Amino acid sequence: NAGVTQTPKFRVLKTGQSMTLLCAQDMNHEYMYWYRQDPGMGLRLIHYSVGEGTTAKGEVPDGYNVSRLKKQNFLLGLESAAPSQTSVYFCASRLLQTSTDTQYFGPGTRLTVL
Amino acid sequence: DQQVKQNSPSLSVQEGRISILNCDYTNSMFDYFLWYKKYPAEGPTFLISISSIKDKNEDGRFTVFLNKSAKHLSLHIVPSQPGDSAVYFCAAVLYGGSYIPTFGRGTSLIVHP
């Protein structure tokens, strides 16, 4: 079991470039989430998905798009990167068996936008 | 406006002593509370949780206390160890809807040998 994996681990972009971050989980979890973590700001939810083919906006969705075409994958896209999107991005997944199932997080992707 | 607040950005403790990390929340509808631990360059990992029907939950050296009337919870680590040095996030969840935790900004704990 690899758990939750994120690709890539690091990336540097120029303003205006696009990229896709990939999150994969092998635990058959229903829920998946994308967060960003900025210094002193904790974890802020960007988008989430409650199942294959469904996505919803979180607290800070602007400038990002997501897709969940397969249950095990959750993609986060930046169409036109901005310096304000420099952050560490975490993906998480959660089983949907009980109301107290917790989230499992990936190791993070550190993104710098110049 | 922050619904989950961790007012101490950092905490320094001597090895063997007690570490107390605090968390306050404003939404009385929160039903479930969690603590996550995060080491540098790693993702957060679940540490301990508590339901709103309880006031205490213990797991080894870690105990979480919940005071619903004060909308306050705390994480106690006894005894503290250098390996406990990490950032600790408090999170709160509303039952009944999509499972969307609201996270605090974290407290960085340093345990000195």
C-alpha cells in the first residue's frame, strides 16, 4: 500500500504557465481533497471530491480546476499560474465507512511561481 | 473569520515535561475534533480525535480534552519527547454534511533534550 502519493514533489513555474498536480490513492477511498499550506495560514481547502466524477469548491478555489475521472486519482490544474499560488499543496483522501474516518495526506508538492 | 483558532504559533518544552497545545473554536455546531501532527517536508498525519459527546480521549502519551461550554480543546503530551517536535494542527468537523474539516493555523512544538 503506497497510501496517498503526489506528483511532482517540486516544481518551479513562470507566471502564466500551466501545470497539473496529480494525486493518487490506492486505499479505495471515496473522498479526496486538495489543500494549500502557506506560512502561518494552516491548511486551506481548494477543492474536494466525494466520489468519482464529482467535484466541489472549497475555501480558496479561484485559479484552480480539478478533475476526478477515476476514483483513485484527483488532479489539480493551474491554467495560468500566478506568484500568489506559490505554496505547498497537499492532497488527502478519506474512506467513507463511518463518520469518524480520518483523512490520509500525501507528502506534498512544493510549487514556486516566479 | 477563523472558526478554529490556535493562538500560540509556537511552544517550547523541556523533554520529560508536559506539552499543552490549545485550540478554540467559534462554531458550536462542530461535532468532532481532531489533532494532526506534521513534520517538515511531510504531510500531516492523524494523531487523536474526540467526539463532542466526550470530554476526554486518551491514547498513550496523548490526551485530548474538550470543554464544549468554553468551545475549547487542548492536547496534552506527557511526557514530551524530542521526536514530538512538529507542527500540530487542530481541526473541527460538522457531522451530517460532507466531511470538510476546518483547520487551525497550527502550533509549532519544540521539545528540547
